[in-house]
Amino acid sequence: MTATAGIDSELDYRRRLRDALSGITPAAVAEWERVGHLPRRVLADLAAADVFRGRWAPGAQVGIPMVVAMAEESAEICSGLALAAMGHSEIFIGGLHWLGTTEWHRTLLDDALAGRAIGCFGSTEPQGGSDLAGIRTTATRTPEGWHLRGRKRYVSNLGAATHVVAVARVEGSQARDLALFVVPLDHAGVRVHGFFEATGVRACDVGEVSFDEVLLPPEALLGTEGMGLAYASRLLQFERLSICAQLLTAVRQSIGLTAAHARRRLVGGVPLLDKQVVRHRLATATARLGVADAALRDVVARGTAKLPFAHQVAALKLVVGELASEVTDGCLQLFGARGYTGNFPLERWWRDVRLARIGGGADEVLTEAVASRLRLPDARFDAALDRYEAADIAR
Ligand SMILES: Cc1cc2nc3c(=O)[nH]c(=O)nc-3n(C[C@H](O)[C@H](O)[C@H](O)COP(=O)(O)OP(=O)(O)OC[C@H]3O[C@@H](n4cnc5c(N)ncnc54)[C@H](O)[C@@H]3O)c2cc1C
């Protein structure tokens, strides 16, 4: 399906995004964080400014510079907004855009692009999130459509969403034969149980929802049953790209503010930045940011050229997640007690970036994904090793 809108240059898109975000005040963000929910109208306002149409108009992969722009610009303002916008755009709109085939899907896609419908993603369950083969939510085919039963936990932006894209196992199939279903949250049998108090990204709520004998029309199934794992993996690569851009924004903000502090703060009568250990710590962080930023642009270039990028983005998220944790921690340290208080944003950036090492593929899961490549034969190095081993004799 297509998202009809003019195709912006990345620069124009950023300008439009900044305009759309310019009305959001720090006081509004502080209030969202205090109550732990993002008002639905915030994403609706971005939609009204064609932020989602602009991302999807060039297509899934060609539009990924807009994914990065959306992540960077919204994360500058509020990490919770960035997380909610990412789920709505990359999973909900992404799923409908790619897999929608019917009039029902087309109407829902249009509602999502216009902000009348807001989507979130439900994969994780109380018994676990990393092991998708262990998913217990079950979909049973009926003459009228589908019968859904189960429970999803840690669903981001559940409070503001109208729909959830739920991962389910089709009854009678193999454990890994999953399917994606679009479920309206006001549908009979769907119940939002409540929300969890989270360490960071507090403006975006994270909740639990159950499906109790939910009867869905046939169109609720996205794509083909049994393909849910492959679909979720593809959609998650866009989410991971967005997460990398969000994290690097927090790193950039942390280094910038800490360098300003180190130039101004006097310790023993000299600026903190005159201490070599401080200067080198900030310089190392700056160098690591530059390398990670270049790697992000490289993944974007691969994606835009319609080359596969799932493996590269998994590896990048692994590295950038650790980098963001370390750099925000180091910057908080250089701010001393102020960094630990809510009067400065260091403690918020430090808390916020921690999520990325768990959500969107935990570090250990991504490490396994990278490690899986090590088992593949490599003609060049296998042949080189043959040569070294053949010449390995005492002389
Ligand atoms: C704030 C927040 C927002 C979230 N938003 C969403 C959302 O919108 N939608 C959604 O579906 N989920 C969401 N999640 C859930 C998140 O995706 C899961 O927490 C994550 O997938 C890990 O699942 P788990 O917490 O059940 O941990 P488990 O799967 O129980 O894993 C526990 C630990 O074991 C490790 N582990 C797992 N497998 C292996 C392995 N093979 N080898 C070594 N170690 C392993 C994990 O990395 C982790 O460290 C969110 C979580 C949080 C905290």
C-alpha cells in the first residue's frame, strides 16, 4: 500500500518536523513524565503536520533518512515521544503499509497516517520477551475470522494507542509459526490492565493488555499466517535504526552540555576541562560518537540503496546501546551532585538510554544474532588458515 504525499528532501522533512515539534514546551514534557503518559493528541499533531506521511511517501527503505530525522528531532525534545512515534510509525504504519491488502487495511493506514488511529506493538508476554517461539497468545481460525486469546506485557504507549499489533501463535501450528494481528483496543474482550512504573522514558507509558475470547474479522491478520516471525524481524530493523538515532542524540546532548559545564566549572581555581583526565574522557566520548554516527549513516546508506541492513543494525544497536550507557554515566559523573539531581537533564538521559539494552532486542539476543554469523564458512579466511596450517612445521 502507498502513503500518498509529496516526497520531501531530508532537509525539508527535518524543517517540517522542527516546526511541528516547536510548540512542545519543557513544561509539557515535564508534565507527561510526571503523569507517565503521552497525550494521544501529540502524535495526532505530528500526523496533522504530515510527519508520518512524509516518512512513508518514499517507501519503507528509501524513507529511512526520515526515520533517523524523526528519531533525532523528537528525542531532542522527549525520549518518550521518540519511542511512541517510532512504535506508531515503524511497526503499526509499517505493518499496514507493507502487509495491508484490503479496503479495511487501506482505511486504517489512512487513519494511522492522519493520526486518527495510533498503534503500538505487543510481542512480549509475562513469561518472556526474548524467546518468540515461546509466545502463548493464540489465534484460532473461525468461520467469521479469528479468535484471539492471550496477554501482552510491557507494551509501550498502550495508554495513548487505539490499536495494538499483536504477535500470536496460530493454534495447531509449530511454535515458530507466528502471525501478526491488528487489534483495536476498544474491541470486546480486550482489556488494558494497567501500567508499570519504569526507570526511564517516563513520558511513554508501558502497560499490560489481555485478549479474552476476542473475535476478530479475517482482515485483522496482517500478511500470511506462519510468517509473523519474519514480518516482526523486518519491522524491528526499522525500530532498531530509530533506537540507534535516539541514543546517539542523548549521547550528543550529554557530551555538549558536559563540555560546557567543564569549561565553566572551576575546581581548585581552574576549569574542569583543564584537567587532562576530564578533557580526555570527553574527547574519547566525542571520538566514539563520531564513529557511531558514521556507522549509522552507513547503515542508512545501505538501507536507502535497498540493500539488506538487518544484521548491520543489530550490531550497531548493540554497540550504541553500550556506548550511550557509558557516555551518559561518565557525563553525569563530571557534573557531580548536580548531575544526580533532576535540575539537570543528565540523570534523565542516563536513565532513558538504559532501556535500549533491554527493549527492541536485548543485548544478549543481539550478541547471539551477531555471533550466528561466526559459524558461517568464510572462503578467504578458511583458505588462509589452510595455508598457515600446511606450513606449520618445525624449521
Ligand atoms: C520500558 C519498556 C518498554 C517496552 N516496550 C515494549 C513494546 O512496546 N512491545 C513489546 O513487545 N515489548 C516491549 N518491551 C519488552 C522488551 O522487548 C523485553 O523486555 C525484552 O524483549 C526482553 O524480554 P524479557 O524482559 O521478558 O526478558 P527475558 O526474555 O526473560 O530475558 C531475561 C535476560 O535473559 C537474556 N537472554 C535471553 N535470551 C538469551 C540467550 N539466548 N542467551 C543469553 N541471554 C539471553 C536477555 O537478554 C535478558 O538479559 C518493553 C520493555 C520495557 C522495559
